[in-house]
Amino acid sequence: MADLLYKLQVPIIRMLSPRKIFSKNCTELSQWFADAKGTSLRTVKIPAWIKKSFVCKEQKIAGCNCPIIEPRTGYKPGAPAVLFIHGGGFLIEAAPVHWIAAATIVRKTGAQLWFCSYPQLPEATFYESTDAVLVCYYAMKAHFASVGLSDTPIVFVGDSAGAYLAITATRSLIAAKQGANQGLQQGETQGEDQGVAQGEAQDVDQGVAQGVDQCESAGHDVNLTTEANIANTTDIPAVTDIPDRLILISPPTCIVNNPLVKEQMLAIAPRDLMIPISLLDTLQKMMAAQDTRDDFFLMPLEGSCKGFPPTAVYCGSEEIFYPLMPDFIKQLRAANALIGFYPGNGLCHIYPYVPSSLDCRRALLHICKLISETTCSVPKA
């Protein structure tokens, strides 16, 4: 059960949550986007208190602001790195709770945290949002390779829409890795006749291309990194590396209006403090893709978790995505990728990020513990 502090905060959470924004229909959202208030909520701004408390490096990646946050004493080699992918219904930028969570992670783990921004709907598609996350990840890999720290463990931490993007980005990387491995095997065979070195080099490149083709055949454009996409980098990392750990908070494993699962979500919708069920219908109408029922980029629940790194999942029992967790957890367990499922009994959407609640604070500190324990456990291609 939720602690007393949380129960006292429930009216405040409901009042301050973006629920009113998420309840708008497409026409209302279009008008809201054009308003000054809407524009301000779609702009990344590092809070002054973050700049004062940490070392902050502002940068643009793929046209998006993706600042780096480090401890005041500087990043120590050997500490993990975090790609922090915030939520916001694919409609708005980071909220104060995201900056508080990011600050806690850096303070407790000593991690170098890359605060990932990405293009929002309706200007961008889900595919383009996923591409932005991938390019930010490539930039991280290139940065650590350039300073001789290629083995730095990288953790994806995503909440809500950010958790969705962590899933789709990971699936994209896994598809590319599978293609590269197939290319390497072909290269070894051809190398017996044509020269091992030449065969491996040629066919690894072909394998990477094949992996990219697999992603594109699913309707996703894997935007291979170029200097135009990554600021201040020259080395382009392989697209086959996957993150060393995933931490998913309230992942929307069903983002489209699927009648097979909507009944379960409707039952819990009246108790959800943040996400109205109507948001799913609105997002579906704003999608650029037409047929999405079998597209694993737009319906993560329909995809496989095979090849996933160790993954931890947090979800409150009082949110519309909670009924979808059993099937998702089953997939992770079948792929031998589940660290644990940590339900928030009586708690809301993205509950580890709710401030001033003992139960929520414990969950965030547990996330910090998982980040600190992360090593390069995933074999690299």
C-alpha cells in the first residue's frame, strides 16, 4: 500500500500532472502547440539549480538539445553512463520531476548522464523519435571511444514515452547486430578462398547494412550517424552495440488503440492520475504510419525481447499500463533478460519519480543501485 506522504500528495499530483494536456484532442492540441504556453513546454531548458549543483555541458545532437550532466567533482572512469530518456506523452519536454530524478541518479551513482531530447509529435513520427535516441546513443559510444573508455557500461533509463523509445531503440540495435553477425559468418567462409581479412572486412560491412535493412523493412529508418548528426565527434561507432542494461519505468507496451487490451485499460483508467485513456486514441490519429497493428516499433508488446540486455521494470498499480505488464514481463523472462519487476502497489504512473514519498524514494534509490552495479555484461559485436 502507498505510504501516508504519497496519499497526501495525490490531489497535488493530479493537479500538476499533464493530464489536462493529454486529454486534448488533435484539433485542441494543434492550437495548444501554437500557443506560447505550449511552446514553452516543448523546449529543453536546464534548470538553474542543476547548473549550480553539477557540471553541465550543453550540446545539440540531431538538432535536439541533449545536455551532459556530471558530478561536481567530475566523472570518474569506471563509473557507468546513463542515457536518460524522459517521458511526456510524445508531446511535451521534460518536467521538473525528470530533472530531480536525473540529479539523484548522478549524485548517487557518479554517472555521466546524457539527458536525451527527441522530436515530438505531431511534427515528428515515432520512427524519427527513435532515430534521435539512437543518434544520441551513437554519440555516447563515440565520445567514450575517443577518450579510451570504450568499455564504459551504458544504461538506458526511460520513463513512459521514454521507456517506449528505449524499447524500440534497443530492438533496432538488436536487429542491426543480428545482421552484422550473419555478415561476419559469411565473411569467415568467403575468407577461406579470398583472404580472411578481406572477407571479414567486406562482409561485416554488408552485415551491418543487412541489419539496417531489417530495421527499414519494418518501416524504421535507422539514421546512421554522420558528423552532421553528432556534434564534436569524428569516430562513427558500430551500430551493433546494445546498451548494458535497461531500466523501464511505466513502459507503454501498447501505444495504439488495440481492442484486445483496451478493456483492461478502461477498468483502471478512472484511478490513473496522469494518463487519460483518450490519449491513446489521439496518438493513434497523429501517427504517420497507417497499419501499425503488427509493427513492433509502434506496438512493443507485439515484438520479441530476444537479445535484450538485463532489464528492470517499474510500474504503478494505479495506471492504465499496469494490466499490460504480465505479458511484457513474460516476454522478458522467456528471453532470460528480466532483472526484476517492481510494481508500485497503490502508486501512480512513473511512481519512482514522485518526490516526497517514502515508497517512491525507495524505488528511485533502487534504480540508482542497479545503475551502480552495471557492468559491460553484454557481449559486443
